[in-house]
Amino acid sequence: MTKIKVAHLHTDYKFVIETGVFERDYFDNTIILFENGNPYLGKFKEEAIISKITDKNIKEAVAICNQSDLVVLYGLSPVNQEIALSVKPTVKIAWRFFGFELYGKMPEFCYSEKTIKLLHPSVLQKYLNKIRFFTKTNIRRIVLSREMNLMDSFIKVVKRINIFFCLSEEEYQLLKQYYPYLPPLVKIPVWMPEISQSIDGNSHKLPIVIVGNNRSPLNNHLDIIDLIDSHIHDKDIHFDILFSYGDYYKRYIEEVTKAAHKADCYKLIETFMPYDEFQLYYKKVSALVINSYRQMAVGNILAALRSGVKVYLNKNNIVFLWLKSEGYILFTMEDFANDLERGTIMLTYEDMQYNIRNMLRLSKINTI
């Protein structure tokens, strides 16, 4: 059997593990990872070609891609965009979509009113200012012109790509409304290594709720904290706010930190967890609440579902709509408020088992 040669291009350590989708006999994989300043210690470290970002190393990556049948770009970082435009036209290119490249261009879609007020000057405010006032000064004309040039370049890259790897048809159709030039969709498998067939009851679960997935304002943390403060009655429930990475907006971070320090039930987790520790952590917590309006933290959500964790999402989030359509037992922010009142933040054992079985089913729907 002739193997398909696949070159995998990574610039973000968090997503290297996604290469595991292609661990099959009929793929001949080459993993190229560009360092971000810190050593990479995760999965595929031994197999990967790990390089610094230099012109020489980018040219070498292009040469490897030109000898491949398929190139998979994990995110559209500037390096990945440059390589995409340099690869010869006969090589197919796939974009493993994670969200930030497109949602970052539509900030009005992503933030709650409370979050928008804190982001000053925010991405959203800057975006609106540039559109509203660009004719007033030459400087604003230059800024807008530069952004339009960057957008033109981005569109050129996207049009070069042959395949859009995404988890759901629902999200793809949503994005097509804003970006009609997206390449054809191929639904990528919901891939989670070592999914257990069952879980050992709920005796090991602690009364801990994970809040958000990082320090980005996209989590709309303050809305969750307000909701908790208004509805919590069980003093034994604790809330871990994952805050180790993400967009740095000083005022937003200060306000979330201040709100979290008002009560002993909150704990800011500011150290990034290695993958194995991250999986063990989800096995002991009871619930995950993410108040994002856009697709994000899918890895966290899937890790929660496979570990018997009760998942609360904003009902407008496309991930909520997708997973509900796939039959998962999920809950809304309104459910979260009610469950805090009642102290019922843990799934029943039967519901844990159901979600795990559904994960196994879903992982086999879209074949490699």
C-alpha cells in the first residue's frame, strides 16, 4: 500500500497533540514544529523536527511540504501563512481550524456587555474607531490601509487552501455567512486518546467547578462570577478559574483577579498544566462552566465529557448547539444558576456513562 505523505506544521505547542488523528498505517507523517522560545516537552517531541523561526528553516519546511501529498496547517500563524503561499500548487493544503483566526476578526460577536466595558481601549473599540474615524487623519488612513492589506493577504492564503478541517457542519455554515470564500469542509474526527469505556462511579469527584479555560476575555469571566455570587448557597463548592495563558488585557485581568479574591471559594490557577496532569485533573472535578459566545476550549469540553464532568455552556455557543445535536447531555448558564441554588453540580452516574459512550460513538463517525 502506498502511504500518503503528510507534513504537519505547528507553531502552537497546545495543538501538537492533534497530530495524533493521523497516527494510522496509511499515513507517512512528518511533524514540523517551530519553537516559541520555550523548549517543547510534549507528545511527538522525539518524532518532530523542531526548529527556530528563521528564513533558512522556513525554506527547509517548504521543501519538505513540496515533497508531500498533503500539508496540514494547525492554525494560520504568520509562519504557516507564509509557508502556505510558498508551497507548489500541486500540493494539497488543509487548515486545521481552531477559531482565533476568524473569530478574532469579528469581536462584536464574542464578548458580553460587561466584558466590552472592561476592554478599554479594547480590540472591539479599536476596531470600531478605525471604521468610524479613519477619514479624520492621515494616520488613521494609513492604519486602515495596512489592515486592509493584511486582510487581502489573509484572504489570499485562505483561497490557496484546499480543505477546511472543522469539527462540525454547524460551525462551518455559521462561518460561511461571514467568510464565503472558505475552502470546502472536511469534518475531522473527534479524537481523544484512550477514551475509557466507563467511569468508576462519582465517589472520586470533588465539589469543584472549573471556570473558563484561560485568562482571555472571550471567557466572559465576570458574568460567571456574578452568577455564582448571586446563587451559591453550598459553601463546600469551590471554583477553579483557569488563568494560565491567553490574551493579556491588563484591566480585564485585574478586575477578574479582584473579583476572585473577594471570596475563599475562588482559586486562580495560573500555572499551565502538562497534558497528562490536565487529564487527571478533569477526573476529579465535578463541573466545567464556559461562558464564551464563540467556539473555543473544545479540547477542555471534550476532556470534561470523557471524564464524567457536568458541562455548562452558553446556549448561543455553536459548540453547545453542535454537541446537543450529537446527543450529549449538556447544560446552559441558566441551568448553572439553578444547580448552584440546589447544590446539584454533579452528573448522575448514568449520565456520566451516557456521555462517555456517546464520545466513543462520535469518535468513530467521521473516519480518518
